[in-house]
Amino acid sequence: MATEYVEYPEQKTVEIRVEGRVSAEDFEQIAGHMEAFIQQHGKVKLIEVVRDFDGFDLSILKDAIRFDRKHLKDFTHCAVVSDSGWIGPFARFMSRFLDMELRVFRMDEVEKAREWLAGPDNSSI
């Protein structure tokens, strides 16, 4: 599988790990799990660990946009972890349009990203 989904309920955090291409099946699984997690916990935090991204099936574009529009206000913090050259700058650009705190980390800082999300400043969401 190109993606892996992990929940940290005690921190109200979801971690998505991406390596390779994201298929429609990957998206459907993650979206379903994440929707249930949001329903259970309310506002949540997200960490995206992108080792290698080869794109996504175009068939998920409409569903992804619908999911984002429905749940965008359900995320308070997002940590994007990647060494891919364009992902960090793209995430920083997009953060201007998002109502959440977003930070970008290098792959060797994945633990730092997790600590940032779990930190006392971010625990009262």
C-alpha cells in the first residue's frame, strides 16, 4: 500500500504516511477512518509524512475536494514532513488559505514534528 494511517487518540492526532502513488482505495480507507476519528474526537491534528509522492489517481480528485471542504475546519494543526523539494514550499503556500497552524519539517525531524503536535501549546484543541 502506498499509504499508512495511524491514530493517536490521546493526542487527537492522525498520522498519514505516503510512499509512492495514492490510489482510490488508499484514499477511501483513509477518508473513512479519518471521518470516524473526527466524529469521535472533534477538532484534530494531522501529521503527513511524505517519503516519496508519485501522485494520485485522478478519480479521487472530486472526493478529495469534497472531503477537504467538509472537514477543513476540523483540523487545528498540521505538520508536513518531507524531503521532496516541492512539498514543503507548496504546503507553506497553501497554509495562507487554511485556518490552521501548519509547519513543515524535514524527514530527519519527524520526531520533532510529532513532539510539536503533542506539545503543551497544542494540547488544548
